[in-house]
Amino acid sequence: MRHLNILAAVVAAAIATAFAVSCGSSSSSTTSPTGGTPSNATTIIISNNAASPQNISVPRGSQVSFTNNDSRVHEMDSDPHPEHTDCPELNQIGFLNPGQTRQSGNLNTARRCGFHDHGNPESAALKGTITIQ
């Protein structure tokens, strides 16, 4: 009988350990831009009528934030202009008033997404790409 109690305790401990491992969390951090192209930033800052960084890479499932540190409104959307169909998740950014930050939807599909300011689509300084890996 004692052997069965020990066996039951071992099995219970193994199940508890397996459960704890499968439910554990892992943390990941993003790397700040290092000047390379593309960078691993997840925030694009708009200031002085320009987006920076203009080319970033993110893992699938990420969201990208756009922060408007400029003095005027910007409307950030997916390429191509004016359809905005390449990466609809970027269209969630939309209008950004000065000082405002907004996030994209979850970027789940590995691809390259272009973005631009809908109100100034010809400005190269307000264009860029997000590579989803």
C-alpha cells in the first residue's frame, strides 16, 4: 500500500510540474534602434514632418505604435495610396493629433508593409516599411 501512495505522489508531482512548465510565461523585449536598417523598434516617431525609424522589423503578432511629436495632424495608413489595402492592420493608426500615440492591429502575417501619411502621400520622409518576420 505504501508503494502505491509513493507512486501516486510521484505522478501527482510530475503532473504539477508539467502543468507549471506549460503555463509559465516568457518575456521578450524589443531592441532599441541601433542605426541599422531595418531596426527592431516597435514605435515610429513622427516629428519635424518625418517618420523615424522609417524601416523596422517586428516578429509576427506584434503591434507597432506611431507617436505624433509633430505640430500638425498626420494620418498614417498602409500602402498603396489611396486604397490602403496591403496591411489593413496599419490603418488602425489613422489620424494622429499632435502628442497622440496609436497602435496598429496585430501584425500576424509575415510580409513587408509600406506606410505613408495619407494627407501627404508624396512625402518620402513620411513613408516607410514594416517587415513582419
